[in-house]
Amino acid sequence: MSKSQYIAAHEPEEELLSPEDAWEDYLSLEQALAEKRTEKVTLQVDPATKALVHDLVTAGICQDESEVVARAVQSFFVATYPQAHRRLRLLRESRE
């Protein structure tokens, strides 16, 4: 902004939000943020991989697709990342 802009002062005769209105606004925002956090991410994988994921869930090995992905990533991490056991332990401790 190269030019200063005028910001109107709050009109003292205007009513502020009531505590109930503020609480309702808070609950609406909280719900919207909760929905945003639980949005699913769609991964693009080939049909053979999708079939494997489906089989793992159907067999009861994992509860859902997200658990399959989480366990697969952790397994791959342990198999390929130096000192993976330390990193995973720290992640588990931070969740508790």
C-alpha cells in the first residue's frame, strides 16, 4: 500500500456481539475447522495397488485405507531410513 487508507472508527452507538452470538460464531468456526481437519486426501494409485489396499481392509488387517497408508509408510521408513527406530519412538512419544 503506497497510500494510507482511512479506517473508520468503531461507532460507539453500534451494539457489539452478545456473548451468545460470539459463542455461536465460535462453535461455527470450530465445526468448520474440525471438518477441514478430517477431509480425506485422494491418492492416485494404480488399480493393482488399490486392490491390495482393499484386500488388507477386507481381511481385517487394517481398519481403513488411511491405516494401510500409515502402516506402509512407516514400514518403508523403517526399511530405508537410517536410525528410523529413534524417529518413530520420538513421534510416538510426542502423540502421548
